[in-house]
Amino acid sequence: MTDTQGLEAVALTKTYGEGPTATHALAGVDLRIAPGESVAIMGPSGSGKTTLLHVLAGILPATAGTVMWRGRSIADMSDADRTTLRRSEFGFVFQSGQPARAACRGERGPAAHARRNRRRRGDGPGPAVAQPPRSARDGDAPPRASFSGGQAQRVAIARALVGNPGVIFADEPTGALDQATGWEVMNSLTTACRAQGASLVLVTHDVDVAHWCSRTVQMRDGLIVGEARQAAPAQEVAR
Ligand code: ADP
């Protein structure tokens, strides 16, 4: 691998199921994310965006190919090392409301998210998934009723950034928010990532959300079919 600092996927494939009913969710993805870079993953529903995010984050194992983080293959790590990596070097922000409810129940955001996905898709129990650091989990969570969608996401962003992770993974972080609140959340998220030097990998359907990132990749049928760089991401335009 050439970039030993960032996150790099090479020839990544992910197949769910077997035989005639198999779904090839990732069909050979190459993607390199430099330290501090923000990348929006876009594409139609079913194109493989969430699968790519989960494989990059070590939540789901790839069927073939490699994901390297700072020069280490995630697949070659022990389960314990992978869990430590997700706790200490990766942060997670999911769709509005989920982390807040998880915080109120004392559940773990990414774990709850992965469980929900597995329930929805009838998948097996899957691998152990990421947990935020204990200090973040055990913080005083306000009562559920006091969270608005925007507040919930600001809490989720703060939790995701505890411990100064190198990458934040965000899956539709503004998906349940109105436009103005989504703008605020993207402003908080990208400002915080920049301040900490963290990369951002974000799945979104919304082109206005993607404009907050320095690069957009387009997925279709499990492949990256296009890519665009933005010289002036939204936060700089907005100032
Ligand atoms: P997107 O995020 O772009 O909507 P996904 O990554 O969720 O795409 O899904 C890509 C493809 O993989 C879809 O055809 C979806 O139905 C399928 N898929 C995703 N997760 C599972 C799973 N756990 N079991 C079987 N098929 C799945």
C-alpha cells in the first residue's frame, strides 16, 4: 500500500448470501481517503453505500480485497485489536435520533445500528461491532424528550469525536432533519473533523450534504462509477 497514513480499500468485494440468491453489494471498490479528507459516498438506494461504509469501518468483513488503516490490514487484526481500533481510532454518527435513543437506553450507537440492519435484512448475528469509549457511553444522557433531532446529532458528533479518532464514519447523518438543522449539523460535523484533523466518510442521498465534503464518489451496482473534487466545500463558501 502506498498511503500508510489514511484509509485505503483495494479491490473490495462484499457478497451477501450464496448461490443464485447471492447479492454482490460491493463488486471491486478501490478508494483511498487521505488524513483529514472528507468524502461523501452517493448513489441510488441499493448501490452499496452503507455496505462500503461498514466494511471500511471494520463493522462488516469484506468477502475479498483489503481495507488498510494507517498501513495495517483491518482483516488481519485480531477481533480484540479490531474492537480497540473501532473504539479508539474510528468514530460513528448515524441517522438523526438513533444515537440519542441509544444514549438514553445505554445502548451503543454503532452496535444498535448494526443490529437494526441485521434484523431488517434477516442477517445472522454478525461480528462484534464498535462501541464508543466508556467515558462517552456513561455520560449523563438527558431524558429522551429533551432531544431535538439537531441536538441528538450534536450529542452524537461529540460522542464520536471523544478520544480524537482518525476517521468519522457518518451514515445519512442529516437524513431525518429539516434543511436548516441539517446545515447546522453538517457545519458542526465538518468543523469538528477539521479541528481534530479527522477524515470524514459520509453516506448521503443529498447533494447539498455532499457539498460539505471535499470529494464525492458515486456508486452504482457495487462499484464506484464517478468522482468529483470540490475546491470549496460548503463550509468555506458559507463563511
Ligand atoms: P445502499 O446503502 O446504497 O442503499 P446497501 O449497502 O444497503 O446499499 O445494499 C447493497 C445491496 O446489498 C442491496 O441490494 C441490498 O439489498 C443488499 N444487502 C445489504 N445488506 C444485506 C444483508 N445483510 N443481506 C443481504 N443483502 C443485503
